[in-house]
Amino acid sequence: MSIVITESLMTMALFVNIESFLAVSLVLLVNLAQLHDKSCRANQAAL
């Protein structure tokens, strides 16, 4: 019985880790896109 509980806890922790990893990578992607957009506008303004 305890083995089943630990296995379900491990899978839950795995899903939480995957979700948090996806959230972090999504935030990083948005930040990168904004930085890229700003640099592109700065380049256009310089030209």
C-alpha cells in the first residue's frame, strides 16, 4: 500500500516539475521575444 502511495506522489511531483518547467520556459520565451522586439526597434531607429 505504501509503495502505491509513494509512486503516485512521485508521479505528482514529476508533473508539477514539468508544469513549472514549462511555465518558466514560457516566461523566458516571452522575455526573449520582447528583448528581440526592442533591439529590432532600436536598430530601425538607428538606421
